[in-house]
Amino acid sequence: MRSERALLLALVFIGGFSSLGIEFAASRLLAPYFGQALFVWGLLIGMILIYLTVGYAVGGRLADRHPNPLLLYAITAAAAAATGLIPFVSRPILSWAQTGFAQLSVGVVVGSLVAVIVLFALPVILLGMVSPFAIRLRIDSIARAGNAAGAVYALSTLGSILGTFVPVFWLIPSYGTRPTLYLLAAVLGVVSAVGLWASRRVRLAAVIPVAILLLAAVQHGTGIRDAAYGQRLYEAESAYNYIQVVQSGQRRDLILNEGHAVHSVYDPSTIYTLGPWDDFLLAPLFGSGAPPGRIAIIGLAGGTVAREYTAIDGSLPIDGIELDPKIVEVGRRYFAMTEPNLKVTVADGRYWLATQARRYDVIAVDAYRQPYIPFYLTTREFFQSARAHLAPDGVVAVNVGRTQTDYRLVDALSGTMTAVFPHVFIVDTGHGFTNSLIFGTGADVSLDTFVARAQSVSNPALRPIADDALAVGRAREAHPNGMVFTDDLAPVERVIDQIILGYIRQTGR
């Protein structure tokens, strides 16, 4: 009898642990397809709470009608099976949800809602049934009802607390999202099998954890495959990103999450990328005109910008800030990010900038979590902090995405920067890239000043980038346009969603 009570309480603890672990794993599964915008997080949390509410109600009624522990263990066995299926079916379901509702103006919301319902409704509802069912089984007299309920809620909450910290700080960063889900499912399956040991259903219950582990072996045992756009040299999941390194010819690309954008490139045969990374080298031409003395890069990624600055301007001090430590490892291993003048700091870019005292000639901002820029790196307050860390003629350069015709995000950020900097300039990247770099400076410069400096560049390594920037229409000055993002209101996600929707409507994709 005592062992049965202990097993029941263990199940309550594991149920609480698993429900929160599934929630955090769900956010990681959704992010590559729908991003991590505020409304996606809100939708996920809200739906998980709805599922738990349904589970509490159904579990309480079912426990009153059939107060049988074998039924509870059968429910958790089903929850284990449903959890184990999530990583196995998530990719096709999420891909379908991402593309199936792309034509709608609220496609991200509807797609993520459908994905959350299909993938997570069943296991979370079943887990929600555990606590009320366990309370009913533990009550042997009205006089002890409070104690029974308190013990169940305390253990369930303790499990939820650990289900928050253990997956976030250990399981997901160390093993990945899908292995974490397999582990949660296996533990639930084993406890359920033990609870059903006295029943004839023991054979079925014992199969659950074995089947889960077999699914894991099938899912993860295929090794590194070739991508459609090149050979995949590396893939891994970090605490922040799904990371891939893909090689085509001599060129290597760093691809994160959904795979729709390249975050760093490395080609040992050339220092140039013919992309937005080259345009960061133009920043000093909007400032003092002299080679920079010290630069900071917020969003270092694989170190492409740092490598180009070092190759063109020599061993100047560079502070590279990257949020994801695993990306730093990938940069050093696959992207030759080994410059001795590069000091890498793993930190959030805005926090780092606010908590150090150095001043820079160039602050380059290239921090994307595709397709979104973190909102707090687009606001007036952030650019005020950046300007406070600039040398008198220093420049802030920001990489901004767009389409061929939709400049709404460029306009929003350039308008915001004009509220901080007296002079703001925009350079559109060529060679098929749909990016613009926005340069903000306190230096007394004009567009004519930039053109004259670009035409008279004497550094032969910088000459091709300067000539490219002089193409007709690529460079222009920005002016106040009534749009200023602030820490209190910065609707970056909405603007980017509108850009994506406009692109889909225009191309018919």
C-alpha cells in the first residue's frame, strides 16, 4: 500500500515536470517556423493553459466515476505515447501549418494555432488529468482531504518548477528539443508500465517506452544529410537556434532555424561576400573618413564582418557580441573566426552595450532571429545607448531586411534613427540581396561627402566595395518620417509580417 502511494506521488511529480517540459520544447519546435514573436509565445502559453484546464475538468469527473489507479496509469501511458509521437510527426505538420495558411493576413497566428492544437492538445490534456485523479485516489476520508490535495499540488508544482529549469538549462541545450521530448515520454512510459504491472495490460504498457526509444533511434540515427542547396557539414540545436553549416563549392553558409536566410559566409578564396556583410565596411566613410580604431559587432554570428574588417583594415581591436555560444564554436570551427584581434563575448547585445564603458568608431548591428529583429534593438532608447558609446565621429550601422519593393521596416528604423542621429543614410545591398544598411552618425557629413570619400578610397582592398556602393540609387540620405520605435511600442513583428504577406500576395507563393 505504501509503495502504491509512493508510485502515485511519483507520477504526479513526473506529470508536472513533463507538462512544463513539453511547453518549453513546444516553443523550440515552433520557433523555426513561426518565430518567437510575442503573440506566438502568448498563443502557446494560452493554449497550454486551456489544455490543462480541460484536463483538470475531465480528470476530476472521470476519477469520481472510475476511481481506479489502473485507469490513471493507462491515461499517462497514452500521454507518454502522444508525447513520443510529437518529434516524429512535428516536421511535416509544422511545414504544412507554415505554408497552408500563408495567404491569410493572420497566417502566422492561424498556422501556429493549428500546429499547437494538432501537436500538443492530446498529451497536455491527458497530463492535466493526473492531479485531480491522484487527489481522488489519495482521499480515504474527508478529514484528510486537505492534506491529500495539498501533497498532490505541492508535488505537481515542484515537478513543474524543475520542468522549467532542467529542460531550459540542461536537456534542450545539451541534447536538443526532440531528444528531450523522447526522454519525457520514456520516463512517463516507464512509470505507467510499473503502475500497470498487476494488470493484463502490462505487455502493452511495457511496449510504450521501447517504441519511444525506437522512434528516437529512427529519427536521429540517419546522420548528416545533404541539403538541397549544398552539402550539410554540420547541424545541431543550441539553447537559441537550430544551426546548420552548408557548403557549396568553396563557400560555406551559416543557416539558422527556418533556413530562409544566411547569417554568415566564408569563402577562403576571397575576402568579399557580395552581400550586406561587405557594406558594413562603408561605415567609416559616413563618419570621420579615416580607418576605424575600434569596432563592436552586435550579432557576430560566424564572424564574417570581423574577418572582412581585419583583412581590409588590419588588426584593429574588434569586440564581437554573440548571444549563442554554440554559434561561436561553429564560427571558430567552420568560418575561420580565429582573428587574434577579435575578442568574443557571449551576451545579449543591448545588455552588453549598456554595461561597458568603451567608445567605438563603428558599432555594427546584425542581430536577426529570422525573420525578426529583436524589438529592443530597433528602438530610440537602444540607439541613444549606442550613440553614447560612439567616438565623436563614430557610426552605427544596422542591417535591415526588406523585399525588392517593400521598405516598411527600413523606413521604420531609419525614422527611429533620425530621432537620435543628426545624419542617417541608407545603402541598398546589390547582387540579389534584399537588405539595406542604415548608417547613423553625429559627424557633420552629407551624401556628397560620402560619395567623394568613396570615389577617393586609396585602400585597394576597400576599393571594390566602395565602387559597388557608388552604383546609381544605392545610397541616399534618410529624413524624419513620423515613425519612431520606442521600448514601449516597437511593433517590429507586425511590420515584418505585413512585409511577408505583401511578398506572398505579390509573387503568388
